[in-house]
Amino acid sequence: MSNLPPPPRASAAPATLKVVVAGGFGVGKTTFVGAISEIAPLRTEALMTAASEGIDDVSLLADKTGTTVAMDFGRRTFPPPAHVVLLLFGTPGQDRFFFMWDELTRGAIAAVVLADTRRLKDCWPAVDYFEERDIPFLVAVNEFDGAHRYTPDEVRAALELSDEVPVLVCDARNTASVAGVLFHLVEYALSRTRNHPHILQGAPL
């Protein structure tokens, strides 16, 4: 009989969760995904052309010369105790690409709606989209340099959100700030699924 110790048990594979990052044009979705991704983000960004004139408001975005035309993709692994892999899909912000959203959100456990308080109305389409489809989401206010600072309660009131929907502030350039938003989102989504199990149907667990 062997006196060798038994081999260690293989650790369980981390759960893989799909998360969507949405919001208006130029709100920082590409930056948000890039700040947290452990791989080089897949970006489908094109130079803005005359086709966007009169449609995309760049008055507050002097340095913006490109726009996402399909999606941004990134991945982040969080070790135990979280033990999850998040697949991050950033949506295009312009209304003319809205037809892509159903495909990008399929199987998502939850969504981040990024907001810019200087152009808060730009995130209404995303809020309406996730509310209508009963996809858990939170609003993360990306605090741009020089923008007025509003409290989460003020943002909630302006967007007419229910008390259940989390409203956070973040810096989309900062890895720790983005990680905090994602941790909060996953916790919120999982708490929702306990009461609404159908939310997980089709999610890549």
C-alpha cells in the first residue's frame, strides 16, 4: 500500500461572466475596458469622418478623433475569493449603431452604463434598453476633469432611476476605480439573480 499522499484536488475553474459596457458617444467606454483588461483590448475604432458631422457632438471632446464602430472587447481574471473571469464588451455609442446591441448583450449577466454629467441625456437610451430587457445594470459616472461633481442621488433623480439601481462615481482611466465598479456590478447582478433566476439564462457560466 502506498504511503504517498493523495494528489491535490484540482481547483474549480473560475466562473466566466459576460458584462456589457454601454453609454453615450465619447463617455469613456473604450478607456474603461482598456484600463482593466489583462489582454490587449480588441478595438474596432475608426477615424471620424464627415459622415458624423451634425450627428456626433464633439464640443466637449476636443481630442476625440476616433469612434467605436462595432465593439471593444477585453478580459479580466479576478482570483479567489472572487474567482471569476469577466468578458467585457463595449458597445458603440452612436444611435446609428444601435442595431448591434441585441447581439452584443446576448448572454450578458449585467451591464455598466457610463455617464457624463455634462451630457447626461446621452445615457438615457442605454438605461431604457436595459430596463426594458430586465438586464441588471448600474450607472457609473465617469468624472471628467473640470466637470461639475454631482452626488449619486442627484444623478439618480435626473435619470429617474429606481432606488434599487446602484449609482457610482469612477475614473475610467484608473484600474482600481474600474475594478471597484465591476465588483459592485457582479455582486448586484448575483443578488438580482437570486430573486430573478431567468436573468442567468444563456449567460456563459
